[in-house]
Amino acid sequence: MGSYFAVRLSIFLHWLYVFASSAAATGADLAILRSQLSPDASVSWTTSIAPRWSDYDAPKPTAIINVAVEKDVQTTIQFCNSRSIPYLVQNGAHGSSTTLGQLAHNGVIINLAALNRVTFNADKTLVSLEGGTLMSEMIQSAYSNSALVLSGTCNCIGYLGALLGGGFGYLIGQYGLMLDNVVSLNVVLASGQAISVTPSDDEDKYDESLWWAMRGAGPNFGAVTSAVVKSYPVDSNSLNAWLGPLLFEDTQLDTLIQTMNDITLEPEMAMSLTFASSGNASASPSIILTVFYHGTEAQGKAAFAPIYKIGPVADETTITAYPNWNAAQDISCVKGGNKPSFGAGLAELEAESWKAVYDAYKNFILHPEAQESVILLSAYPTAQIKSIPDASTAYPFRSTVRFNAQASLAWNDSSFDASALAFGTFCRDKWRLSSGLKENSTYINNAFGDESLTTVYGQSLGRLQDLKRIYDPHGRFNYWFPLDGN
Ligand SMILES: Cc1cc2nc3c(=O)[nH]c(=O)nc-3n(C[C@H](O)[C@H](O)[C@H](O)COP(=O)(O)OP(=O)(O)OC[C@H]3O[C@@H](n4cnc5c(N)ncnc54)[C@H](O)[C@@H]3O)c2cc1C
Ligand SMILES: *[C@@H]1O[C@H](CO)[C@@H](O)[C@H](O)[C@H]1NC(C)=O
Ligand SMILES: *[C@@H]1O[C@H](CO)[C@@H](O)[C@H](O)[C@H]1NC(C)=O
Ligand SMILES: *[C@@H]1O[C@H](CO)[C@@H](O)[C@H](O)[C@H]1NC(C)=O
């Protein structure tokens, strides 16, 4: 008992200190908020927060509200609204858009990390997940239920963070985008009202519009506290896939790009190209093509025959169980440092532009600060995505984009900022000018933050802006490519 009271006393003294050292109004406000939250919720001050994936133009809040139950999200939003305290929802903290840096310094982050319960229904066709669930938590849970769920290729991104903007992953050719698999969303709106957003046959299009808008522009409309998504029960063989890296030499790059452009991706296939430092300054950067086939090795090798024909110099493909599909990307779970991304959607690959990007990359990584920056190009089968009409979700470019290209930069020293941004811009310009698209486009989840709103929202922009005026007239959810921005 004695130590219990000692702990309480030290917490109390800590609070006194905190009130004295931060903006008075905010400190006092947050103490009141804390008293309204559930017992396991907590408020922590910025000195004690876990780092985000990227520090570049990251939000600098005054405090983090660690919610413990879904209701805490609504309580926090209602409270913040009543005191004009800005807030930003955080799931996996991998969002790197510079728009996040617009959170005012008296603002708070609503950290959903403790909301990570994942529950499957009896026949494993539906899964409910809470708003803070990470990709790895979803995959582990699906695997132990002998089911597959559309999942991104990085374990530490937020499930909903990825889903609300689209959600790309290996099973896209079979099951579609992550957002095409949503059945319902529980959302706290900017008004503080908590509602369930579902497809509705109702003649009243009010809620149905939100159903449209959330799937592509969700972070502009509310905080998703939980969701139900489709799940696919499978036999134990189908919990495996054939995947892994194939290594190529720089002399093979032209042919590789041309083949990636020409190959027909069956629904079971996916592939992604990476340029990375080889770790040897006098050698060329590594060219790694990760291939994926949801089937056997023989099926995979047959499907990727045009790629094998080029003659990879190394082949580390292997049959891999679902929980290990993303293992090679675990290196990108390391948090901190400047890691913005410059991305572009492409309808085709032009070998000449890719050669220019490769040469520029080779030169860029001669600088020691640039060593951990990579170039990424993902290709997915598009038939399943295109089978859903463009106008049925706010996710844009459904019928036009075949590839997502990205300069994923990483550096620490601010004296290197200008060089890094110039390189990212160079790559993005090259891709845009050879994209084969009429308009510039970027997958919102890979965008830097300076893109025009049509570049990230495409043909959905006008309707989204109309809905924004209805659902968030005060611009409370305004830190992820805000719809009332430029
Ligand atoms: C290393 C790496 C790998 C990636 N791999 C993939 C991939 O395989 N497939 C893919 O599609 N994308 C991928 N991405 C992009 C990824 O989808 C975005 O970075 C996404 O924003 C990450 O979401 P988060 O929850 O981790 O980030 P956060 O920073 O927590 O969230 C990003 C934005 O979404 C909002 N948000 C998050 N959760 C909610 C919620 N529950 N309700 C309302 N708003 C919410 C936040 O407020 C913020 O504005 C990757 C990114 C990185 C850095
Ligand atoms: C680095 O690359 C150069 C050029 O390819 C090669 O000659 C050298 O042996 C490599 N060094 C190491 C340590 O691998
Ligand atoms: C940046 O700093 C982190 C932490 O010290 C380190 O792990 C990383 O390698 C550094 N990155 C670069 C590009 O130097
Ligand atoms: C598209 O991108 C290119 C290259 O960045 C740029 O020159 C052009 O102005 C952009 N077009 C539009 C319509 O924004």
C-alpha cells in the first residue's frame, strides 16, 4: 500500500511539474480530459513519445492522448472541440506527408496503439479490428485463424492508416485493394458524433456519401475507432506463397524495365523493384526485383518466365508462410530520421526515364547521408481493382494507374535537406513526364505533401470538397492532404 501511495504522489508531482512547464490552459485542460477517459488511458508529454517513422516535418504536439477504449476517442474529440484544441489521430505513425507538420504546437496526438483487438467471426469470413491495429497484428491473427486478409507489405504500418488511402498488398490481384474489402467503419466525426458507416440501400444518400468518401479520403472526415473487413478462410497450403528477391546487374536494367512493363500479371502475382546501395561505394547500386506468386514454386517460376529469361544473377525465392511474407521489409520498421517520400503513379514504364533515375540514384548515394535512401517501384495485377467502378469509392486513378514509383529518402543531417529534396523532386519529375497518364497522380499514402490536390485526389476532388464542407466545416481533420487546402 505504501508504495502505491508513493507512486500516486510521484504522479501527482509530475502533473504539477507538467502544468507549470507547458502552456497553462492546455495543461489544465488535459488534466480534466484525463479524468474523463477510461482508467487505462493516459496522457504523455512530447518528451516521452515514441518516435514516428519520419521526423521530416513531423507533427510536434504538446501531448499524446493514449486512448484505451474506443469511447476514449469520442471523449477526446468532444473535449478538444469544446476547448479548440487541435488533434491528430495516429495509428502506425508511418505517415510521412509534410501536411502532418501543420498540427499546431498546442495540438495533441490521439494515439490509437492500444486499440489493437482483432476478432474473427465463426466462419472466418469477416474480421473486426480496432483503429490502432498494426499490419503485423492483423497478419498474425489471420494466420492463426487460417485465413488471409488483404495486407500491406510492411509489418509496422497501421492497418487503417494504409487502408483509408487505398491499401496495396500482395493479394490485391485476388481480393482487391484493402479499402475494397471494408464492410463497415465505426467513425467519430468532427462534430464528435460516433456513427457506423456502411454501404446503404437507403434513398437518403447522406451516409452513403460518407461511405464513399471514407474509402480514399478517410483521414479528412473522421477517426475510425474500429472496422469490419472481409477475410478469406483458406487451406493450410494457401497460407504459403512463393516469393523472394531476384538480383540483376545494371546492364540488364533496360530489359528488366521493358519486361516489367510488358509482362501480364495474373491475379496470383505481384512484384516490386528496389534500387538500394550495395554497401560498396565503388560498386553500382543493387537492382532487386521481389517477385510474389500465391501458389507453388513451379507455378511462380512459370508465371515469371519472361523475368527469368533476362537471367537474374541471384535468386533467393522460396516458399514462405504468411506471417513471414514481409520479413525482408522489417528493416523499414526502424523509426526516426528524415524519411519523406516522393511518389508517382504510372500507366507505363519508360526504360529511358528509369535509366536516368538509376544514374541519378547512383550519384546521389555517393554521399554518406544518402546511403539508406531507396527507389521503389510496385506493380500489381489490375483486373480485380478495375472490376470495381471508379465512382464507387473516393480512391482515384483506379482504372489508369498500373505502377507506383517512389523515392523513399532517408537521411539525418539537416545540412543534407536541400540535396535530398532536389533528388526526390528530380525522380518524381522524370516519372510524371513519362507516366503515360494524362494527369499527374500520386498514391496519397506515398505523397510528399506539396502535390496539388488533384494529384492525390484526382477526379474525386470536387465531390470530396463538397462533403468536407458538410462533415468537417471547421477543418478539424486537416492534417492529411486537407481538402480545403490548395
Ligand atoms: C516502410 C513503409 C512501407 C509501406 N508499405 C505500404 C504497403 O505495403 N501498402 C500500402 O498501401 N502502403 C504502404 N505504405 C504507405 C502507408 O500506407 C502510409 O504511410 C500510411 O499513411 C501509414 O499509416 P500509419 O497508420 O502507419 O500512419 P499514421 O501516421 O499513424 O497515419 C497516417 C494518416 O492516416 C490517419 N489515420 C491513421 N489511422 C486512422 C484512423 N484509424 N482513423 C482516421 N485516420 C487515421 C492519420 O491521422 C494520418 O493522417 C508504407 C509506408 C512505409 C513508410
Ligand atoms: C567494391 O566494388 C568494386 C567494383 O565493383 C570491386 O572491385 C571491389 O572488389 C568491391 N569491394 C568489396 C569489398 O566487395
Ligand atoms: C540516422 O540515425 C540513425 C540513428 O542513429 C541510424 O540508425 C541511421 O543509420 C542514420 N541514417 C543515416 C542515413 O545516416
Ligand atoms: C505534372 O508534372 C510535371 C513534372 O513535375 C509538371 O511540369 C507539370 O506542370 C505537372 N502538370 C500539372 C497539370 O500539374
